[in-house]
Amino acid sequence: MQTAPVNDIEIEYELIGHGEPLLLIHGSNLATGLAPLAAALAAQAPHLQLVRYHRRGMAGSGGRALPISVGQQAADALGLLDALGLPSAHLLGYSYGGVIAIEAALSAPARVRSLALLEPILTEVPSWTTFRAGMEPVMSLYAAGDMAGAASATFAGLGGPDWRELVSTAGPDALDLAVRDTELFYRAEAPSLTAWTLDETRAAAVQGPVLSVLGTRSGPFFEEGRQFLHQRFTQCADADIPGANHLLNLQAPQPIAAVVAGFLQRHSPLTRRA
């Protein structure tokens, strides 16, 4: 990984390939969680330049101060584009990273060419209360200082019994990093996530295409999130990943890469000429 100065901290990142830039924004506590998808995209869409980075405070990136707002995370994403000399880019965000990608588009719509959203955490949908209640065992473990237990419960609850094997595909140290960064997510990031809203007026300024990627086994909370995306973005298209749940980024990197590559192929003039 390389590093770049972004908003007074050092951000870890890697560049893969050459072409139109696609910035990949990972989820809550698994900093390497989009590495398998980046590899699949590099193979299926060689006309793209992939920018995969570790968010503020995660893995080797600096800045673990409290609080870390959604707005700060979006500013970091755009700041990394600045540091790399990229006026604009396509954005792909997974889970909490999907919220950050949306906020970046809301705050600087001219800089975001498109949004590919893998099950963003949208707390304004009706089933958020039920989803949050299901996370109470995780929060109890976190409150007791058991970060390994909280991380395990999170992955098991969202991904099922095969979660350890899936997490291992993100790298040999992926789980250790996730255990360490679980504390950061629940202490410094989660409070801002629950306060963030997808404002209708700001969303209207986003004119680029939007793709909603959803696992068919991810459940009502994420299904309602997709419906909410359609309410806010009339230009939203859908792609379903059969048999996948919320760990779809690890379960199905190749199918996701195929639908994202096809989405960009349809909507990017430069990509269509590649």
C-alpha cells in the first residue's frame, strides 16, 4: 500500500490498472473487505483504474480521533481524489462505505461520475428498528470490551456460519484488523451513521447513474434500502446477486464485478470506447 496526505492524516491506498478511476470504499470494520472485489474488477474491467483505500483510522491509515462523521469520511474520499490528481471518479461503496459514497455525491455531485452501492446502511427505512435490535448482542459484547466477540457476532449475524472462511479471503490478517477496528467503528463512527440522512433536496442534485447491488438473501432491511434509493434517485438501476447475503462482497466478487463493469460500460462514454 502507498500513503497520501489527506485532510491532515495519512491515508493508505493502492492503485490497480489504468483508465477511468473507480474509488472503492469499504464497510464498517473490515478494511480489506473489498480486496477480492478489486481483484475481480481488475480482471474483468482492465479499462478502469481502481483506487482501493483504508478509511480514516482503519488498518494503517491515520486519524482514530472521536468523532468521525459521515461528512468527514466523504471529505476524506474526495480528498484522496485530490491527492491523486483526479477531478472526478466513479464511486463504489459497500455497507457503511455505501453511505460515505452517497454523501460524497451529495456534497460534490459534479465530482462523482456514478454510484455503485452494495447494500448501504440506510437507517431511515421502516425495518431499521428491527435490524438495530438484532445487533444488540453485538453491542453488549462491545460494551463489555470484547472486540473479538463483537466482530465475530457481527460477521456471523450478517454472513452466516461460513463467515470465517469468507473473511479469510480478504487477507491473512483481515480478521485481526477487523477485531482491532471494531472498537473504532462502534465508538467513533456508528453514532454519526445513525444521525445521517439521505436528504431529498440534496439527492436531486445527483445526476449521475446509480446502481443498487443486493444479495437475494440479505433480508428486508436491505430490500427496503433499495426501495429508498429509488425514491431518492430516479436514475437508480438494480442488480441482484443470487444466494448472497450482506457479506456479498466476499461471497460473490466475480458476479459483482461483472454487474459493476457492465453498469459502467453502459453509462460511461470513455469506457464504451475502450
